[in-house]
Amino acid sequence: MPTLGIIGSGNIGSAVARLAVAAGMNVVIANSRGPETLADLVAELGPLAQAGTVEDAAKLGDAVVLSIPLNAVSALPDGLLAGKIVLDTSNYYPSRDGRIAELDDSTVTTSELVLSRLPGAQYVKAFNNILAHHLPLLARPAGSADRSALPIASDDDTAKAEAAALIDGLGYDVVDAGTVAESWKFEPDSAGYTRLYLADASTPDDQLMSSDPGTTPKAKVESALASATRVNVADRLF
């Protein structure tokens, strides 16, 4: 039975953990505050889940979901994720992360920046373009007519295939969005970002966190990615 390491117990990390245990995977989840702070979440997740240190999640996971604030990535222990398949959920939120010059001037994408800080990792960008509360609501078994799809991006074809298989097991089809340099297509404010998964695309911003999801099949995701234009990140506030 595969084990999924999850570093970060926030909304997305916890949502992926719930999907993983529902799919019969073992989960080792960690955060920066220590395993003892995860007792309630692990009790909710059940016997397939355990709390651990960041090092435990990295060591024991056959793949690792990295779901921490962007400005915390550089604080990870050196070499922690070398040789590991890493599914990174990072987004750049200037109001939280502060201004990052190489992102504001589009020298690199968020994915390229994170990859540069994870030497040796088999890096895949995933799970960053969907609201956490939509993740469990849209998950469906393989072959379901109302199955939704998630985009991924990577420079590593082997890691991309492994990530696609994992995401399929969690309840989603996968769309190959290209390389990490092309991952801007599903970063915040892009055509491939969260509104793609809303039942009502006109939902006001202040109601997104309680919004209803709508089935988003592969063709819809592919169309959104194809139509995407690069956002001027320097104009973003959130």
C-alpha cells in the first residue's frame, strides 16, 4: 500500500490527506508546529494516517505533497526532498509572502522558484489551482462521466507520470500543462485558476470560499490552458 507524505496541514494539505485515506493510501502528515498539534486531524483521518515530523513525511512518503507558504520553502532542511517525487501546491500571494522581485518581473514562475530551492527533487506542480473545499466534492472514481481534471506541470516526464497516477487514484483526471516554465497558465488570476471549478463562474470574490463546485472535465481544463495569457504578477496584491 503506497504512503503519501504531506508537508503542510493547512487547507490543501488536509484536503489531499482526506482524499488519500479515502483511496486507501497511508498518509504521514507534518507541519512546522510538531506532530502533537495534528492529533485531531489524524483522529479524523483514521488508522491509515499518522502525524510525524517534516523529516518523517519526506522519508516515509513514496511521494510527497508540499503544501506550505512560498516563503517557507527556503527554510526546509537542505536535501530533504532530494530524489523524491514532490507535488508542490505553492502559489505566490504578495500579501502573505511579501514582494519577490523575480516573480514580480516574471523572470521565473513560482514553480521555477520553488524547484530552484529543492535540489534533486522530482518536481511536479499540482493542486494549486483549485479551492480546498472543492477537492473532496469533485473527486470521482475513474471512468465516472462527471469526473473533473487537474493540470500538472513538470520538466521530469517520469515524475509527471507518477504524479498523474497518484492524482488519478485520488479521484481526478489529469491534464499535462507542460513544463514548470509554463505553469503560469494555472497560477492565480489565470484562465486555469480556481474559477474554472465553480458551478457559477460569476460568483463574487467574497463568496468563493463557500461556493458550489461544478464538474470540470479534461476538455474544459485544456481549453482554459490554451486560452491563458500570462498575468502581470507585479499587479497582484493577494
